[in-house]
Amino acid sequence: MCKLNNFHFVRFLPLFFLLNISCLPVKASSALAAWSLKSNGVLELRTRKNSNLKAYYQKANQLYGDRFWVDFNGELLNPRIIKGNGPVKEIRLGKPVSGITRLVIEFAPQKSINPYELKLIGVNENKWKIKLTSFPLNSFKTIKEGNVSKTSFSSQKRNQSISVRDINLRITDLPNIKRNKYSVVIDPGHGGSDSGAVGINGLKETDVVLDVSKIVTKLLQEKGVSVKMTRNKEVEVDLSPRVSFANKTNSDIFVSIHANASRGKKSYINGIETFYYSGWRGRLLAEKIQKEILKVSAGSPDRGVRRGRYYVIKRTNMPAVLAEIGFVTGRLDSRRLEKKIHRRRVAFAIAKGILEYFKRVG
Ligand SMILES: [Zn+2]
């Protein structure tokens, strides 16, 4: 069908590629041509030109270790499992659904990878790269199939990057509580001309906490909780209107969300802390939230649950907490807070803490 003689092949190589694409059978073969997980922790992929890839991460559970996978269009001829070595348990190539190829890298138990930095980068039209692990160099031997370094005819840079979706963040993973029973006020700190703390790379507290607060609100609403926000856009709201608004709603709890800054912007200061003003309910709520945020903030110090005299938690007349979800001035925290995926994880953590609290107090 698409055969050309040698003379034409040499002269009309771009045309050949075009024709080749148009000749693909209805059920296309896999867009994955070759892959290599190198001993430096970098996964390289060679694909059909201009393929659409989707990448996912899932943290370990009882059945599996940490997993990273990529879905490609087209089907494999022979699904297979390749034994890993060192921290890499195995690599699977399969067909999760008709018309898709899935490359799964599963890590050994207790060998977790850090999902925050994961980005799949398009090097050119048919090559992709992602740094998966920071295990000590040569802690495993390169595992590969095929030759990843074959380049396509045009090596034009794509500069495309694909975010790795964290499939742990599913609404069904949050605890269930009685629907239409509970109500919450979410208070994103600062706003408008009051940007709050400004950190590394100009990262603004107001932007971070508004994004997190909106996600918390959505998650809680999906769980049947009534939620009101003291602000849902970039506007300045004084502290006393926040409090009087909250008190008028007669809600069960008040949660203020902030990000921290250290004096003198010391980049080595990072950490999570949650404040309450008084009462066992406030303390319990703070403990639940603090615990969950720490779980998604690996390496960030636990600055603890503490009593604080902040206006918004002191003057509100329901159990009230103020969570500091990390330092915008801290190197570790700010690198995470500027990423959407981490803000989603923090929002999940806060929503989970709130739902756990309601489960406990009934
Ligand atoms: Zn603040």
C-alpha cells in the first residue's frame, strides 16, 4: 500500500511519514516504540510522532507499591511483565482497555517516590523524559526495551510538559458523613491589595490560600456539607466582617487557611502548624487537620497544634482553627505550594481532617 521505491524514499522522506500515518489500520498499534528506565532514575520514552500521553501516579496500598504509569494510544501485541531490580519491583506493559497501551512502573514496598516534582517532558516530537526517583545513583540497573535514542526526522523541540495526575485524590477516598447535616465557614486569609506573605519567586499567600480554600469548599460540598466562604475571589476583606459573617451563618465550625512567612525570609524554615483558640472541639479539629496536612507534606516539620489568639479564631463563636499550610518563604514548602498538584493534596487533607472531625463529634 504505502510502499515507495528507494529513490522516492530518500527524496521524499517527509511525504513518506505523512503517508505512513494515513495508512495506519483502524485499530492502531501502540504509540510506544521504546522505553528505558535508566539507573539515574530517568524514564525515557520513544513514541510515534505527536502522540498524546497521559501520566498517573498512585501511592502504595496493601496490594501494590508506589506506581507510576503512562497511557499511550494504540494496542500492544503482547502484554508482558519485566522483572525489576533494586527499588524497582517490576515493569508491566498491558492493555487496560481496548485501544490503549499502559506502561506501569511499580516500586518495591517502602521505596516511595516523590509525586510533587513529577513532570513528563516532551523533548522533541517523539521523545519524552521524566525524572522518577532520587534513589542513590546506580541503586538499580537500567531496564529497557528497544532503542529510545532513535530520533524522528524532525527534531524540533516541543517543550511540552504533561502533569502527572495523582489518582489518590478521589472524592470517594474521603470519609463519608451524614449528608446535609453539617455546615462550615472557610476563610481564605488576606485577599485583594492585602497579599499576605510574599515568598520565594514572588509566591503570594493570598493566591495559594484562595486556591486551596476553593478546592476544600468543593470537596466538602460534594460530601453533603454546607460551606460558606468569607471570600471567593481576590478582594480585600477586613477581619471583623469575616467574623460577623461567620457568626451570622450559625455554622458548626470555622476554618481559616493561611500560609506562613519567616522573619527575614529564611529559606531553611519550613513547617506546618494549626492554631485553635479554646475548647476541646477546636483543639480536636486542629489536630485532625494538622495530622492530614503533614501526611501530604513529606519532610516539612511538624510545628504542632497550638493555642493562638488570632482575631478570627478568638472572636468567632463556633469551634475555630487557623491552619498554616507551609512557609511561602521556605525552600521546601514554597516549591510545593506553587504547584497545583500539591495545593490539591493540601485541600484534600484539610477536607479529610474536617470530615474526620465531624465523624468523631457526631
Ligand atoms: Zn496569613
